[in-house]
Amino acid sequence: MDRSQKTQQIAGISERFAKAKAAFLVDFKGMTVEQVTALRKGLRKDNAEMKVVRNTLAKLALKDHPAVSEAISNDLVGTNAVVFAYGDASSSAKTLSNFTKDIEVMQLKGGVMDGKRLSQEMVSYLATLPGKDVLRAQLLGLFQAPASKFVRTLAAAPTGFLTVLNARKEKLETN
């Protein structure tokens, strides 16, 4: 690989780090081509991308991102692939966590989110969190609950009054 190709790769990696909301380091040594392909397809559904990078090029690309560099540069040892999560970080972490359970040779080294280092345990915990759409639905339900309860309470008074009137009418009709 000549100098211009290395410069292009460094620029591409740096651009991906800038665009990603989170990045996870994965040791993929020992995985088959089919397993890597399945992982990439699963990550694509989560708006994420897995890129196999050389450690030296990744470290050079991280010079533009000092917070991210400080968080993960020590983990750039051995065979690494970086998973760039452009969308919901928890869904990408969930996909990675499921793959590490299924494929034992794959190791999740850690990651970075918002400039903070994520250990392997933190990434596993992130995988247990609900996705962004589920959290939005729960929040909407919380906002909607007081209004719907208020409407039910307002409707209860006339309904109760009509029930009493109907019972009185039935009582008078039976006499």
C-alpha cells in the first residue's frame, strides 16, 4: 500500500469516527468469512458498519479526535475491527452482544461513546437497554397518561349520574 492509499484510508477512518455516535472494538480473529458477513448484515440493519482497520492507521486517524483516541487507543492491539454505530448505539451493541454469545471466538474489547471509554461490561449493559424507538414510545405513554386519566375522570361523573337515573327508571317501571 503506497502513501496516498494510506492517506485516503486514514481520512476515511477519521470521517467515520466523526460521523459515528459510538464505536466498538471487536477482535474477530478466528471467525469464518460467513460469520463476518452475517455480522456485517446484522449491523447494517442497525445503521452501523464494521470496518477492519490496521492499528497504526486507526491511531493516525484518531489524532483528529483526541477524546476518542484517549478512550480506545490502548485497546488497539492485535486484530481489530471497528464497528461504527451511526444510529442507535444500543441496538448495535445488542447485535454485537448477541454475536459474541453465538460465536465464542469473537471478542468485544470495548468502545467509546460521547468521548467516554466503554468497557466490555458497559457495552454489554448498553445492549440490555431498550432502543430509541421503544424509549420514545414509553415517554409518549407517560405524557399521554395524565390527559387520558383526566378525560376518564370527567366522563365518570355523567356516566354515574346516568346509571343512577336508569336504575331509578327501572325501579319505577317495575312498581
